[in-house]
Amino acid sequence: MVVKEDMDRIKKEDRGPEDLTLKIEMLTKQKEYLQSKCREAGEKLNSLTREFDKVVEENTNLKVMMKR
């Protein structure tokens, strides 16, 4: 039995690749996906920057201790 949701899905699929509504939906999903990946990359970058700063500080401290 075909239900209303199936009919809606079929109508959406029958719009064709040149339908602007379909393109807008696809681009919106792509934008959301890319935004989430950018946020993840930003968080990773911040984490690596903090870790790098700690290593540089530790290196500096070791150099000072070695001079004594």
C-alpha cells in the first residue's frame, strides 16, 4: 500500500536534476555538512596549537636548565 510519505518522496524524486528546489535542498545540506566539518577542524587546530605551545615552553625550560 502506498502511503502519503511515499507519494511525497516520489514527487520529490520526479522533479528532476534541474529543479531549483532540489538544488537548494542539496546545497543547504552541503552547507550544513561543511560548517560542521569546519567547526571540527577549528577545534582540532585549537587543541594542536595549545599542545604546540606547551611543547615550546617545555623546550625553553629544558634549555634554561641545561645552561645551569
